Amino acid sequence: MNVTMSFDSTVSQPSPYKRSRFGRGKRTPIARWFWEIDRVLLLLVTMLIGIGLIAVAAASPAAGVRYSSAAAGVTVAARHYFWMQIAWTMIAVPVMLGVSALPMQVARRLALIGAAVFLVLLALVPVIGSSANGATRWIGVGSAKLQPSEFLKPMFAVSMAWLLSLRSKNPDLPFALISVVPMGVVAVLLMKQPDFGQTVIFAAVWLVLLIIGGASMKLIGSLIGGAFGAIVAAYFFYSVATERINKFLFKEGDTYQVDRAHATLTNGGLLGTGPGAGTEKFTLPEPHTDYIFSVIGEEFGLIACIAIACLYLAIVARVCLRLLREENDFLLLASAGLVSQFGMQALINMLVNVGLAPSKGMTLPFISYGGSSMIALSIGMGLLLAFTRENPHLKEATYTVRWNGR
């Protein structure tokens, strides 16, 4: 009599997880989402949102003083922007979770349609847009405004990823060169607003996608050279770029914003003055948006600033590590584009606050105040969470005993 032990990977023993309400054996949509989502990434983003609410609460009194006007009879309450940010957060978080639960094909379709819609709105900004601080970037009336460029950013990254991923299906078509057209259209529309900072972000994300997508080094070198030439040309022929570069490099013109940001950031030392005890924040031009990182430095200290920078770095590193085992070209490119955009926006804002980059008028992701910014970032992070979802497979098996013999 012979006994053979064989391994059968197709038959599973009852999993202990099935006894749990959210066990992996469950097939409800919520359970599937819970096990497939990158829970570490979601936790890191949730921490950022919580920090953002605390930071806006600290900056709100200074913003209220700035936007109150005795002459015009306008008084902004000290906590106005804090309560508004809570309202935006209550809208943005469900949006992020809802988008993260979408199947990959649906999320991609949503991004492609959204890119077309917001590109049209971006083109309409010079015609029907409203102005603030010398720039025309918003569409709407009163408080009901949106900034099309903020919503276009994540949609653009996904759309370019989809276009470049088609190369694997038809290597003969020059998809990298084709992508120059939409990038050029977006750049022209943004420069008309003017919005030099957002143009840099769009171009940088596009370049990252070209590199990851396998574009030739000749093309990459040509684009980098062209970008350098475009910056030089912008300095000589684009007044906004000239002004900001001169302020940054040569300290020419009005350097009030840079000086105030530096004074506010360093006023708190390592540990900060304490919540609500900051004084320099009242001299900042945009304490609740562009320069909220300086407010954090004053009231919570440079250590808190370093911790926030590490949190952004952890999010980028988490996604990059997860993408090392991604085999789908579109998912790889889309996720890389979204996290590059997120990380570069955070980096540029922090560099502006510490005086290592010219002023860009760019928010700090999930921390700065703003409805358009908050919801657009939530859509982008929801897409990133959707594209980095994984289907866990329990490698369980049973042994079957076969009796051979006469």
C-alpha cells in the first residue's frame, strides 16, 4: 500500500477571518474595500487632514484680521476660516473615500472625462473668471467659486498616464510626442491667468511620466533643455516670472512676503510659542493658505515643521514602495504621476516658506485653507488610493491523501 500526500492549492480550509465582521472571507463591498485599500497610506493622509484643521485654527484669527475692513464695514470672525475648513473637510473626506472605492476602469474614465471638463473651464477663466491679488484663476460668484486648475491637476496626471500607457499596445505610435500637445495647451492657459507655479507643477509631472513611461533619452534631454530655455524666456518676457525671480535671487522690489514668512517661521524657535500665542502671523499676507507652514513654525516650532515634512515624505515613499511590484503600465504611471504632483506641491510650498524658492501662490496639501484645493486634493488622493488597491489572496491549502495499491 502506497500513501501519497499531494498539495491542493485550489481547496481552502475555513479561514478564521470569516468569523470577523470585516474578515477577508466577507464579500460585501465595504469589506472588500477595507482589505484592498492601502490602510497605511489612508492613515497618513488622515493625519495630514487632522494637522490641517489644527493649523487653520491657528491661522484663522490672523486671516480674519487681514480680511476685516473698518472702512468697508466688513468684520471677519476669528474662527471663520476654521469653521469653513471643517465644512470643506466634511465634504472632501467622503469624496476621497468614495473615489477610492471605484473600480480601476471607472476611476480612469472619471479622470478622463474630468480632464476634458476642467480643461474647458480653464479655457473659460480669462473670459468669465474672477480676479484676486492680481490673478484671474477662479470661476463663480461670491463664495461659490472654484479654481479649475486645482481640479485639472489630478485629472491631467491620470490622462497623461493613460495616453503614455498605450505605447505598450502600439509601440509604433509616438505617444510621447503626442502628449506635447495637451501639455502645451495647459501651459498656455495657465500662463495667461497668470499662474507660473501651477505651470511648473504640470510640466514636472508630465516629465516624470515621460521618464517612467520609457521615452527616449534624446526626447527627455530635448524637453529639459526646452524647459530651461522656457524659464529663461519667461524671465525676460513674462513680467510675473521676472518679478518673482528678481525678488528671490536679487532681493529686488517688494520682499515683504518673503521677509514676513521668514520672521514668522523662526519666531517660535524649536518648540513654538504655543497654540494661539503667535504674533508675527498677523503680519503675513496669506497666513491661512500660502504661508500656513510659517504659522505652524511660529506656534508649534520647527520640530513640528520637520515632522510634517517627514509625513509628506512618508506618503511619497509608501506609494513608491508599493509601485515596485506593480506590473500594469497604466496603474504604475497614474499612481506615480499623482504622488509626484502631491509631493512636489508640498515641497514647493515648504521651500517658499523657508525662502528657498520664489513665491508661487501654492497651497500646502491638506493643510492650507481652501475649498477648491481641499476637494481637488481629495479627488486626487482618492484616485491614488483606488489605483494602489490590492486584492489580498490567502494562501491556504489542504492536504489530500490518496491511497494507491491493490
